[in-house]
Amino acid sequence: MNKGEYTDLYETILGKLDLSRQLTEEEIRELIDEQIKQESKRKSLALSEREQLRRSLFHAIRQLGILQELIEDPQITEIMVNGTQGIFIEQKGKLKKLDISFDSSEKLKHVIWQITAECNRVVNEASPIVDARLSDGARVNIVLDPVAINGPILTIRRFPPDPITMEELLAMGALSRECRDWLEVLVRSGCNILVCGGTGSGKTTFLNVLSQFIPSWERVITIEDSAELQIRNISNLVRLETRNANVEGCREITIRDLLKASLRMRPDRIIVGEVRGKEAVDMLQSVNVGHSAMTTVHANSVRDVVSRLETMVLMGMEMPLLAIRKQIASGFDLMIHLGRLKDGSRRVMEIAEPVEFCEGEVQMQTLYRFEQRGVLEDGRIQGDFLKTGELKHVEKVKAAGW
């Protein structure tokens, strides 16, 4: 069947769908089968062709069209759709362009609307930018035209169905076993930990890994823009997700709103997927009044985190810089910087402790760092994970009995 015939068949089935209600998968499959049966009377189709056509039509109508097979491929970690101009994927840390693309912006928008409808998000010309997620937890970012000049832009970041474990990170060389054991003690002791790094450096993944060390009896509250964290070992788990404002009058619910609400929910530990704005004020206040917390921040190093937090706090409240820096120094026990190297690998680059506030600055002590040794013939980067200091503030560790 040529491309034009497939498109006609797709349009015919789409026109027969009752969009006034939520159709079941079985109803859609029956409609597809009936239409293929009619098509078979007009043109002979082999059994293998019919099965392929049935699968392709179902993916196009009910699922994510040509993206569905990419979504189901566990080796693909990122999918980037640049309108109708091309589809790029990240596989094993490398980017490559595929020889497939959407035939029209309308088909791409149909996929986008399916995604946003599933997670109760709205995207249109009035609100052309939205963050969403797929049912399997994959993170989705959408930018529509006219903001996106070359058509609807869809970016999907996939996460493995089962959370990566610390043992897997050790096998990848992301950190040393000594550091792993030390981090377990600090997490179990309730230390406040901030994970930083650039885009795609593995911040959410590492936060998931650290959560595996949280004692199973704790009450944990997670707060995210789009729910991505995969916490499996906690039974007393509360998951909160932000909400965009919509035309029906529902007001926006932000990370800041959820943080304030979480403090009244008797949390043993608060995990914020990412701090990126005014909520930094409430994050700092929560870690400075006895709450245990873990979060991530976009930053190029553990020392850049301080200035990033300062900027975000000032977005939400007028405070003297010295007061902000004092709260950062006293609130966080540990800062972990992750990096993505040229060979595509992700590693812990540095772990530092804010040791004191002195002469108007937050003084940092590096406890562990990655030191590159060289590059192998296949391009893999080699290096050592070195211990360079001892934790100075051990009050929480001692109080926890370690």
C-alpha cells in the first residue's frame, strides 16, 4: 500500500471515530479491522501486510503514530521532533537523525493533543509552551507555532521502566563504592542534599538512586512539575504535581504552592524534582527549620549553585544577599555536581560540603571529585574518583546512630 492510500485510509477511520466520548482500544481496533476488511475487497493484501497496516493505523490513531516504536525502544533515551523537518534520537549517548518524519503538522499536532489530553494539560496558540508526561513517566516538552518557527516541536525524554540502581551506576563508573556507602549513610541520616548539573547530566536519575536509601518507614512527599521520580521502596508516599491554569477557570498551582502545602502534611522528607524559580525561597526556609529535603538545580558546578539559588530567591522575595548565603550554608549538608562527558557517559564530578559562611561568602569543601586520566581508542574517557576531604558537620550522622 502506497503512502497516499494509507493516508486516505487513516483519514477515513479518523472521520468515523466518535470523538464525543472516550473510545476503548477494542472499539478502535474493531473499526480499523472493518476498514481493512473493506480495503481488502478492493485490493489484495497479504496477511503480513494486513497485520502491519493494522498496527500502524492503531499507533497513528490511538497511540503516538510513528513515534510509538521509538517510545517502546529501551535503548532510546531522547526523541526530538523538529516539526515536519526531521526526527532526531539520542541512543547510547549519541545523537542521530532518522529517515522518518511526520507527513504534516496536523498529524504531529494530533499526537501532541493525545499526549496533553492524557495528563490534563492544555496547549494551543494562547499557551504554546507546555511540559507534560507520558503514561510511562517520560518527560515531554511541547512548543507550538508560531513561537516555534519551523512547526510544532516535541521533545520526549524517556526513563527506564525500572529505576536505575546504585549498583548499575557503580558498574558504569559514575562513582566509587566507597562514595556509595558514604552517601547511603548521609541519606539515611536525613541530610539535606542538592544535586546539580547541566541538561541531560542525570540529575533526576541520581535523585531516584539516592531515594533508594531512604528508610522505608519515612513519610515522603515528592513535588514535581511533571511526575518523573520513581520511588518504589516507600509505602507512605505522597506524590504532588503542578497544574497549569486553563480556560475553564482553574488557577495555576505551582511548585511553591505545593511546597507550602507539603509542610502541613507531616513530612519526614520532601523531595522536589527541580528548583527553578521563586520556590527557592520556600525550599531554603524548609531546610533551615528542620525538614529533611533533597532537590535538583541546574548549575555548572557546586559553587555556581550558590549564585543560582541567590537569583531564584530574589525572584520571589527581597532579601539581603548575606542572609540568603547564610541560609544556603546552614541549610544544605551536601552538594553533588553531575556531568555529562564527551563520550556520552554521566558521572559524579564533585561532591562538596558548605562548611561555613565567612567574609560574606559560602565556603565549600570538596569531599570527592572525578579526575580524568585519558581517552581510550574507542573514545571512552578514563579517570579516577578521588576522596579529598572529610565531612566536617557530622551532627546529623551521629544523631542517627552512625
